[in-house]
Amino acid sequence: MHSIIKTSFAAIVAAGITATAAHADAHALSGDLVIFSDMSNPAPRAVMESMVERFGAMHPDMNIELTVIDREAYKTQIRNFLTADAPDVANWYAANRMLPYVNAGLFEDVSDIWEGQLSDELASTKGALTIEGKQYGVPYTYYQWGVYYRKDLMEQYGLSEPTTWAEEKANCQTYLDNGIKCYTIGTKFLWTAGGWFDYLNMRTNGYDYHAALTGGTENWDSEATRATFANWRELIDMGAFIDNHQTYSWQEAMPFMVNGEAASYLMGNFSVASFREGGLDDSKLDFYQFPEITAGIAKGEDAPTDTFHIPSGATNKENARAFLKFVVSADNQTLINNGENLGQLPVNSLSSVDDDKFLNEGFAMLSNDAPGGVAQFFDRDAPAEMAAVAMEGFQEFMLFPDNLDDILARLDEAAVDIYAE
Amino acid sequence: MPASKYEQPKRSWYKRNEIAVTPILFLLPGVFFFAVYVIYPVFQSFNISLYKWDGLGEAEFIGLKNYQKLLEDRAFETSLWNNLKWLVLYLLAIPMGLFISLFLNQKVTGIRLYKSLFFFPFVISQIVVGLVFSWFYDPTFGIFTKMLGLIGLEIKGGVLGNPTAVTYGIIAAGLWPQTAYCMILYLTGLNSVDPEQVEAARLDGAKGWKMLWYVIIPQLKPATFIAFVVTIVGALRSFDLISIMTRGGPFGQSRVLSYYMFEKALSEYGFRMGYGAAIAVVLFMIMLVFIAYFLWSMYQEEKGAH
């Protein structure tokens, strides 16, 4: 699934977008710029294409070549094109996901872009893009995670948004008594269970412990981790999760909530679009932050960040740097993240958030209510191999909670090899 | 000027050795590509399996450590057992294909249509077969689940969500197209059954099972051999169905070696080329047993023919 859009000067003029060139950089660049992107879903794709168009209008002499690759296929193709036929700009993810490429010297150090003012504007994600004091890419969007729930069901049973673990469980019991499952989830692709673990662990033991665990400096078989699983087990034993979740993808688990068979869904904000398509408007759909478990622990949140990088093998690094600067500019971030485009959160602190209930709540939560820290997501914080083994263990635990000893021992064993590198 | 001696007409070296050289020339392109694309990668895999390598950075030589790890790896053990289940149960396609072909080997109106319908599952993509069976097995609305419910049975988590049932469920899905394949092999085989022998057997009073066992099946031996080969190969290559139906889950209980190798070396979370190569080598060794048997029996046949 490749498509190439060549944006040439003539095409821009024909499209009549020259007006936007008014606020172009002081000097227009020329030459080539090759971009490989994984933004293949309809909305992200349109965003990517419009960014190229607007950047092209600022630099009319530049010949920009955009290749959009299917998002899943991209994950394996990136290894080939980074070594063999590197583009000038490529999409990827922050944190541990980019570590192998940084270690192999395939991503360019772009600390110079981050120098000065930009570091302040992008402060919230700087850590996720920093490896050993240097930055290797720039963020273009991120989104919050949290509990999306059926507002009408909650009102029907006279409940309110829980803020503590006890309230969460009490709410859940009420739903169960009325024949409704508390949480829908589809663990066929495993990562959804990783989201549950992230939150339970960050609330039980705090962000720092969670970071140490995914970073390989804490053992899996420990009092602290067992406490996390014990909390998880309380929900499992109540029968809080939908049955047969191991056979569903995250999308296939949505109808349970849309049909009112389940009350809530721990998910990323990207699910809102599908919920709305399924017929849940803002009177039926709402959002709350995952409640406190251990009192007094600073709350940490998951907010996966998607990024742009310059491969070391790029030929037009000057142009690529200009494009990266353009991507992170406040205006561009405001535009591409609004409700009509990505519908996510801009990373630049000077940009404005679109007037959308969930974006506003998410923005407020990440800005004010995440004092513990912002994590990327389990499979981006932990090394890929560890994530694969661990998320499989989470799924097993959700089905057979009695296997916990065995699972933890297995994870520790795998960790020895994986973190030794 | 006397004619001193008879001069042989000048012939090129090629002309003189034509008979000996030509077969080699014809073989050369095939041998070349086989060597470059099959033999060389086999040894390359052996080599990579001795390294620790993430596919990007420096490869580190670690000797047989990857194989040592395989011995303790329970996911590998599960995959190996599942491969064995596939090998044994997939062979059911042969008798099933035989009986369907016997059933269809008659002359009634529209038999061509029936034959095509039975052959249909082999023509459609494995991906489609996988999807159809996933819906068939679906724990909430799948017709298989409903049918089991009618007789009071329930598989916890549905067929594909149950760690014990899942592999059998996928094998059953795989048997559907494989049976059709064996059927078509036997149908062509039945065309070449000698009617005089059948006639003679009938005069001697053979019928039913005896006729089948002593007269028909021996004549179908070539078809059986091919059916056996393609079924074994099919069982060892079982990848697409697993990938589309369960992705090896729940928690890795439906993996086979080929899928495990893919996961470790090439998938989204895989960065262990050496480990993946070690799994591939083990799979190759298993295949080698069958390949050796096939080659040996073909060799025997050739020898017998002369």
C-alpha cells in the first residue's frame, strides 16, 4: 500500500494555496525532501498530506516526495529502509521504541532543533525523546488514556465518577448486580492488557516504580508488583471484565459498551471517534481519570507520543530539519490536532486545544493532574521483547489468575536476558 | 601432390562433447538459482543462529547458546507440540479426501458442479478460510458455539479463546481446504484406475471394502504419495491460519514453530534474529526427515522402474 504524492511548484500554484506562503520562513529552501510516513488511516493521512502541501507552499522551489506506508507494515519496513534506502524524514514512536535505532546509529541527533525556546515549548515530551542527554526526534501529537464510560448508565444507577479504588469497586458491583459488565476489553492483540497494567501499577506503586520496572531495574516477582496484581485480581474475581475478551480486538470489544452490556473502557482518546460513530454522543459518553489506589501517590498517566525523525542516512538533512521545525511549530500543532483532523492533543505548549470535551479534559489532566509523570505506554516504555512476553503474561493472568507465580517467574527469567544487553 | 593423410573435418570442442555437456548446460540455471536462493540461505540461517543479533547493530558470536535457550523455552516447547499435533491430525485430510472423491466419482447429472463445490475451499484464500472459521467459532454468535449449546456443551472462552481447544480448532479449519486438495488428487487418480482389473476382481467376487482395499487403493498409490507430501508440507507451513485466527494466542498456546520464528525475528516486537534463526533450523531439521524420506522413496521408485 504505497502511494506517492509528488508536490511540485506547479501543483501548488494550481491548487491556489500560494496565499499561505505569506508567513513562510525568511529564506525559502530548495532541493529535495523525501518523507516516509506511517499515517495511513484516513484522517492522519489527510493531515500528513496537508502538512506537506503547506510546507511546500513555504518553500516553492523544494521538490517534496511523500510516501505513505500502511501503519502495521511500516513497523517492519522501517528496519529495511533505514539501513538501505533512507528517506530524509520518517515517522516513528518515542521512548524505548526508538532506542534500537538510536543505538544502531540510524537516527540523527537533532538536539540542535531542541535548543533554546523550543525545549520549553515541548517540555512535556522532551524526556521521551531524549537518550543519554541528546534528542533524536520531534513529537507531533499525543493523546491521553483514561476510563471512557457510559454517562447515561452511571446516572441511571445513581453513581458518580469514582476517585478512589473503593468507589471504583463499589460502582462496579452496582453494575454487576444489574447484569452489566464493568469493563469491556479485547486482549487478542495483547496491548490493551498492557494499558490496564500501566494504570494499576502506577496507581499502586507510583510512576517511579513503574518506570524502574519497565526499565529493568526492579524485579517482577516482588511485593510491590504482587500488590498490583492483587488489585487486578479483585476485579477479575468480581467478574468485572467481559467474557471471552481474549478473542476480541480492541474495536471488536467496543460494541459491548455501545450496546450497554458493559459500562466503561480503559482506552486511549483515539477511541472517541469510533464511540461517536457507534452512536454515543456527549450525553452518553464521558471520561474520568483512573482513580487513586494507594493514597498519597502522585498520579502518573499514559500519553503515547508519535514522532518524526531524521535518519542518519538522509541526503537532505537541511530540508529535513526545516520540516521538523515546521511540524512542531505552535500554529501547525494547533491545526493538525484539532477535532477535524487528528482530534488529539498538541505537544507544543503555545498551541491551543480544540474545543472538544475529551480533548479539554485530557489536556487539563495531563497538564495539572499528572504530577507523577507521563509514561508512553507499556509496549513503548519496556523494550519490545520484554513487552511481548509481559503482555502475553497479562493476558494469561486475566484468564487464569492462579498462574501468577509462574508468570512472574517467567518474566524475571526473560528480563535477565533482555536487559543484559 | 599426393594425399598424405585423411583430415578430420574441424569440429569445435562443444560439438565433440555435445552429448555430455548439454544436460549440464540445461541444469545450470536451475542449479544456480537453487544454490543462491535455497542452499545458501540454509547455511546462512545456520550461521546466524550462532549469533546474538538484533538485525541492525553488530552481531555477537555466542556459539550454541541460542539452542541452549530453546531447550528451556516453554513457548518453544508448546510450539513444538503443536507442530506435532498439526502433523498427525492434518493427515486426516488424506482418507477424508479419498472418501469424498469415491463418492463424487460417478456419472450423474451435474456432477461437475458438485465436484467444483467440494473443490471450492481450496481455491479461496487461506485468509478467507481463517476468517470464516473465526466467525463460525465466535463465542457469542458463532454457529458452532450455538450448535454445541444445543447439545449442552460449552467450551470456555470459545474454541479460539480456549488454550486447550485452540490448536484443534485451527487444524479443523485447515483440514477443510486440505481435504479438497486431496480429493482432487484422488479424483484424477481414479480416472487412471484400470477398468479391466476392476472387472476381473468383480468376477472373482470382490466388492465393497475388499474391492477398495485390495484393488483400488493399490492403484492409487502415486496419488496417495503426492497427497502425503503436500499434506506434510502443508502442516509444517501452517502459518497464515494461525496468524489470521489467533496470532498464536491465547497467550501463545496456538503457536507453531514457523509462527514463533516469525514472532521472534520479524514481527513488531521481534529483535532476535539469532534466536529466530535457531528456531528455523529446528524446523528445517524436522522437515529434513520428511524430505529425506520423500527423496529416498522417489529414488526407490526410479530404480524399480528400470
